[in-house]
Amino acid sequence: MEQAGSKLDGARVFNHYSLAGVILFHAPRVSVFIDSRVDLYEKAGILDDYLEIHGLDPGWDVLLDAWKVDAIIYPTTHPLIHALTQ
């Protein structure tokens, strides 16, 4: 993660919720999509977008594009990764 962190400095990352702490620890200049401060994200409407993309709800890909993320950090076995590689 440390090596990836330097490559992602300043990047907008769509991340799995459970990986935010690791990302922020190893790459503090990376802008994560969501972290454990769910109350802040819920008020801003970000939590709903995260859940729609994470759950592959209809239109998830359009929503992900709208956020203009530079990278995605997710477990390789997650269905989102599979959907992105199709």
C-alpha cells in the first residue's frame, strides 16, 4: 500500500469502506471516497451513492463515472471488480 500510496497522491479513490483506514494510514494524501465517519457522508448524500455503487444497483456505472474517480481500491474478489473488468 505504501508504494501505491505515492502513486496515488492527490488521487480521487473509490474505496471499500473497510479499507479506508489502511489507505489513510499509508497514503494520507489520497482522497478516499468513504471512511468510518459515516454520519458526515450520510448528511452529504455520499453514503447513498457509495451503497448504490458498492451494491451494483442499476445505474451504478453512471454514478461512478459522475464522481470522476482516478482509482478503485476494493478486494479483488468483490463483484464490483468483476463488473469493472467485463
